[in-house]
Amino acid sequence: MKDDNFLREMNARHIWHPMGHPGEQQSNAPKIIKGAEGVEIVDIDGHRTVDAVGGLWCTNLGYSNDAIKQAISDQLWELPYYSAFAGTSNPPAIEASYAVQEFFAEDGMTRVFFTSGGSDAVDTALRMARQYHRLRGEHTRTKFISLKKGYHGTHWGGASVNGNNRFRITYEPLLPGCYHLPSPYTYRNPFDETDPVKLAEKIAAAFVDEVEFQDPSTIAAFIMEPIQGAGGVIVPDASFMKHMREICDRYGILLISDEVICGFGRTGDWTGARHWGVKPDMMTVAKGITSAYFPVGGVLVGDKVADVFESAGSDGAIWTGYTYSAHPVGAAAVVACLSETLRLDTKTNAASRGAQLFEGVQKLMEKYDIIGDVRGGHGLMTGIELVSDQSSKTPMDMDTIKRVHQATYEAGAMVRIGGNNLLMSPPLIITEAEIDRVLTALDTGFAAA
Ligand code: PMP
């Protein structure tokens, strides 16, 4: 291994970081993470922290899962790669498809199309939605509706349905025919509605209005995260997704649940849609499907959509796919990860540790004025919104947020900055004592504001 100064210098010179400014590589140098164990990460200075972000909402089983590591290693020696484009398949991919449909049986997902990550999955799902309607003779159903503050990856399709303009404006024009509804965000919304039940009703009415305005026969799909993650951990009322399901059914619109973060136990149930008692038509997954030990994503398809493709003539062929779709090593990671996820019953731990984290952060809110809003309480997703003034809700300036972030890190917890929020999504195997460490570190961090 090269020495630390070499690593810092070469990082500044040669890596362009995703979501980073290439001109600020020196002034805004990254923390270089060299190792990890359990739920902890270690940087090149040897500083250890609890990884309260779980990588990027993805290392659900932490960093020391031997079963997944072994499965990946064994598969590398057995068959390191083969394509799964029509004409060839491989045993781990077939096993993974079986494991995935078993895992999602209660959600009605019976088919899986593997991708290399979440953005691929979203793009593929949007294409499949258009193709589904074409196959049914509804050629005009090409538009998509989604929620403001939603994050659906950064491919053109995902960016087009994305609800945060930071990821859109620089790259416009995006896909035409994409429309956005307000987010179920009680702290700030155009209706000034603070009651989550009423806000859900108002957004449902806005959905109906938008569909009628566009003409229902032009809408292909509605895509949403059951709990919005990157947008700030926005937890809707329990009625919200049910309203969306009902409106989709009323107008023949497909419901795509983007489970890239929410899937695999993070919400306290195995999927976010199940947590809200809704069965979508398709799901997009990634992250927790391998706990990030290997890059894998997927589109899950229920019978309603699958039957249309499978019974169609030649037009039913899927003309999209990735070199690494159903990669045997990734597929072996999926099989091991799903088996470990079930064995460890991570959803149950996510529910109880998530409640502990949420309550702890609510207590911090009583102590620090800079906390404007705290969101979570449904598994291990927690957002803390920082403001400079509680009554005007003015977002906190970035220098202060960075100071809090750095002090929290130094005190022992890695959290994530997203806009004026601190976001947390620790591994689902985190213990009570480790959550306490995160809370103590946050307390120190806020004191440094
Ligand atoms: N959808 C959601 C809900 C996500 O949170 C993300 C990533 N954070 C994506 C899609 C994109 O996934 P990826 O980064 O693996 O492409």
C-alpha cells in the first residue's frame, strides 16, 4: 500500500468523485476509508467511527459477513463471469432469481430482471412500463408521474422522474413527459399542511388533477419511494401509498415502488410497500440485495405485467440489458445475502433500533435550536433537518452543517449531509450500544455548531 500522503495527493489529482466538485479536490478532501469491521469504518488516520450511513444506505449486514464473502470468493473460482443475455444463463443467477421471488412473494413479485445497480433498475422499469402499455395496444401511454424530493438514480430516466432539481438542471433537457407532485413532506409543502393525513389527501387530489389534465390515456406509470430517502427521509402518512395505488388502479397507471433503499428490511418490514400495505406492479431494488458486497440491482415484476410480456408475440422481447445483468458473482452474493438477511431477521432489529435512534434524536431536538425537524420512526432511516431559525425554517448554512458533520465524525459517527439534512441509515445489524454511540456523537456534533 502506498503511503498516506501519496493516497491523498493522487486522490486530489486523479479521481473525480460522484456528486463532488472536481475543482475542490484539495480544499474539500474526502475521508479515505481503508478498512471496516462489523458496523464500523476506519480511515487512513486510524480513526474509527460507527458507520451511521451504512455506506450509502446499503451495507445492511455490515462489513463482516463471512457467508457473503465466502460465496463471492467461491463463485470467483467456479465461474467469474458469463453473460445472461438471451441464449445463456448461469446457476447462481437462477438460484438468485428463485431466492428473490421467494423473498418478495408476499408483494406479488414473481419475475426478476437483474441490473448492475439502482439507476439501471429504475431506467429499465420505466422502459418496461412503456412496453407493457404498447403490448396492450395503448401506444399513447408514455408519460411518467413521480414525487418532488424523490430520488431515483441518475440515468436519464431516473433523473427525469427525480424530484430534486440539483440532479436535473445541469443535464437538461431530460426525458419529455415527466411530471412531479408535491412530496408528502409535512415540514414544508405548498399547501402549508402540517397534518400528514390531510397532506396525503391533498397530494392524492393533485395526482388525480394532473392525470386528468394530462389525459389518463397518456400516463404509463407512477414511481415513488415508500419512504423518501435521499430527499431527506420523508415519511408519508400510512394512507399515502394506498391513495396512490387506488388512483393508479382507477386510471390504468402502473405503480412502481422504488425499493432501492426501503427494500430488504430497512423500514422495519421486508419492503417499504409491504410496510404500507400496498402491492405495487413493479419494484426496483439494489443496495440491500447484496448488502453492497457486489453491485447488483433488479426490476421485480408481478404477474399482471409479466403475463402481458410473456403472452405477447415478438414485440414482448426486452431490448435492454447490461453486460453485468445476472453476473454470476453478483448472483452468488444475492443468494448468500438474502439467506443471511432472513437468518438474522434484520427487519425486526431495524424496527427496534430505528425506534431507539428516532427517540434519541427527538430528545436532541429539545436541546438544540438548530434542529428544525426530525423524521423517521419507521425502521433505520432517520433525517434531521437543520435550520438557522426555527420559526422561519430558514435552512442552516452549509459551513455550520459541515462543522456539525465533522465534529460528529470526530466524536465517533459517520452521518451523511443531504441538503440541509443529516441523514442516517446504519447497517440493520446495529446494536443498542452502537446506536447510543451514534447519539452521543451527534450530541457532540450539535454542540460544535
Ligand atoms: N433509487 C433510489 C430510491 C435510491 O436511493 C438510489 C440510490 N441512492 C437509486 C435509485 C440509484 O441507485 P444506484 O446509485 O445504485 O444507481
